[in-house]
Amino acid sequence: MWLSWFNGLLVCAGLIVAIGAQNAFVLQQGLRRQHAWLVAAVCALCDWLLVGLGVLGLGALIAEQGTLMEVARWAGTAFLAWQSWLALRRASTCNALVAEERAQASWRGALAATLAVTLFNPQVYLETVVLLGAIGAVQPSPWGFFIGAAMASFGWFFGLVAAAGWLAPRLASERVWRAIDLMIAAILAWVAWRLASGAMMP
């Protein structure tokens, strides 16, 4: 269980921390204190539901078929390796996470914007439902993997909001993001190797 939990925590953290519109939006709401906790909760809950659908839904179906398990294993390995390469490439370019100034919105407007930035991105479904579902399917404890992934998501989004004032100037530094991307690349490459070698198989 604990190994599966640790794998879920690492994989989800590696995928979620990368620079993106969702992270910039959450950071911006945290800085402006505009329905920030609602925004973090919605982002985390959406991840929780999608990861659950993948790991406990799609993953459960995959786990029943030996051939699908192998396909999922190698597809997951390839995707993680590709994401690791993208993180390495980002580390060699100029990137930073900067919160944009926006007009104040009502809680309904903030909710709608959060759902849009979270659910209208096709990659979120590939990462949560398909990739995490496939990796979760080959874990000794899919539930442990799911809990680890959910904890990574909740910790990241609520951490962004709680520490927005402290994080904003640091996340705007290209040097900091190079270090973060290098760490992400290393984590994802390590998990990809473990998945390919069968170390994450039950």
C-alpha cells in the first residue's frame, strides 16, 4: 500500500507542478484573495474525481485483462518519458509562472473560470483518466496509488493559495523554474524506468 501511495504521490506531483494556465490562475486568485480557497478546492476536487475515474474505473477494467495491462504499462512508460523530456526542454528555455492581473469576479464567475481552465484542457483527461488510470492499474494497491495522487493534488493547489504571497516572486524566477523542471524530469524519468522494468507491477 505504501509503495503504491508513494508512486501516486510522485507521479501526480510530477505532472501537476509544471507551468500551466491552471497553476497561474490559482496563484493569481491566491495573490488577490479572490475566492482563492474555492478555486483551490474546485481544482483539487476535479483532479480527485478524474483520477478516481481513471484509477478505480478505467484502471480496474485494464487490470482484468493481461494484454491491456501490458499495453497500459508501456503506454504509461512512453508518456512519462515524453513528459520527462519536455520538462528537460523547458529547463533549457526561459520560463516563469506569473499571475496576471484581472478584474475582481463574483464567486460564481470564479467558479466558472476555474472549471473552464481545468476541464477545457484535453491534456487533463490524458494525464488523469488515461495515464494515471493505466499506472494505477498495475499497482499492488490501486487505492493507495489513488490516495497518493489525490494528496499531491490537494497539497499543491491549497499550498499555492496558502503561500501565494511568498511563492509569487520565487515562481517568477527563471532559475527557480529551471530547478523545478529538472526535478520534475528526474522524478518522471525514474517512475518511467520503474514502470518499464516491472518494479511497479504487482
